[in-house]
Amino acid sequence: MPAQTRTVAGPEISFEFFPAKTEKGADSLLQTSRTLAGFGPRFMSVTYGAGGSTRDRTLSTLKDMVRETGVPMAGHLTCVGASKGEVEAVARAYWDAGVKHIVALRGDPPPEANGVYTPHPQGYVGAVDLIEGLRKIAPFEISVAAYPEAHPAALSPEADLAHLKAKLDAGGDRAITQFFFEASTFLRFRDRAARIGITKPIVPGILPIGSVAQAWKFADMCGASVPAWMRDLFDGLDERPQTRALVAATVADRLCQELRAEGVEHFHFYTLNHADTSYALCRLQGRNMQSS
């Protein structure tokens, strides 16, 4: 019998992946992307390693996903450690591969820089400059990063929010936030953004907890607060992975439901290249597979 098409319901969704390091990992990642593509995401994105360290693997992964999933793809692009010509060559390669959407980022300083960002002498100064440059290359859709609790290197929350507005005014189409763990964190940020005249969409980034130790490490690195109740809830669950997965899906679903009650209708899931929890979250949000 032919496949039956179902109506895709629920909020809009998108997914983020990172390039695999091995051929086996790449095969697994492609299967994960095929699985999640069935939910009809708005787009799926692939990250770009520090200093362009995953440039070739990012492009290869994007090409595979364009071919295998039919979902619009977004490629991350940073300007750390690269000239304008090098960055522009990557952008053109994305476009030629059918990737018409870029997540434009300044990027993190390399480890040897001890957290101090220095622009490449012939490169883009930062994200605003990068966005303006991309607009001259091709009519890309452009997403930018937002930090509900401010970027760790920001001078102040106000300065960080002003920088977000500058990125959107320069040509960004939407902002995707760093992950956070309580709805109030995002809602306060959204209200502050509205007060300074930001009108473009701000999409909450949702991190379903996989490895608890890894999640807390990520939170420390990006300045995301982990509430005490959440640390208590997940304490010891790395030794009980099945229970951890159930708790992670429940907690992330509760966060999404609280945000939907406040009018949020697009979620960006940080998958960490695993399908199961994101799959469960999509179903809990009312998303159906496009075909069976």
C-alpha cells in the first residue's frame, strides 16, 4: 500500500546537529537526520567548529542532508581565524550545495587565546560585519545567536541585547537563543528585547538533557544557569540512562508547554546528534510524522 500522508501539527520546530568525526558516526548522524526530518522541520542546521576546524565535515554533512532529507538546511559560519575571502568561499560553497540559510556567528576564540577574541587582520570584525558581508554574496536567509542570560564575554546584559539588535538590523532574519532551563528566563529576555525595538522572531533553543555531566559543563561554558531543583532532579541519573531519558523528555516538554502558553510557536532543539529525546519531544508537542 502507498504511504499515507498525515497532517503535521503542533508548533514549528528546527534541529541542530554537529559534524561527526568518523565514518560510522556520519552514517549514524545521517540516519538521525532522516528520522527527525519526518517531523517536517522548518530547517535543520549543522555547526561549524572553532576556527573553521570542521569546515570540510560541515559542508559534507550539509550536502548529505540536503540530498537525503529534502529539508531546508542551515550551515553555521564563523569569522574566527579566517580572512574575508576564506569566509566568503565557504558561504558560496554552501549556496552552490543548496544551503540557502546561514547561522551567522562571530565564533569563539581559539583555546590558545585564553578567551580573548582578536579579529583576523583581513577578516570580518564580528557577527554584524559578517552579516553585512553575507548580504552582498547571495540572498541568504540568516539566523543569529541570542543569549537570554547574556554572552559570557558581554560587557553587560544591556550591551549584549544592543548587539543582538545590531545583528538583526544588519540583516538577520531571526535570533536563536542559547539554551536555558526555565521559561521565565526566556520570557524576561523576550520582553526586554521588545522594549528596545526588536521585532524579528526570537526562537528558544531547547537542550534535552543527555549526559548530565556534559549538560552542566555546557551550561558553565555558555553562562546558562542551572536551577537547584534541576541539579537535584538529575543527580545520579547518568548511571540510569533509561530513567534519565524519561526525566529529560518530561522536563523539556514542561518547558516547551510553559513557553507555548506564552505564545511561543517555534522551538529549536539541540539534538547532540541523537534522535530519541527530540523525537519524543516532537510527539509531546503534537507534531506528527509526515508519512507512515
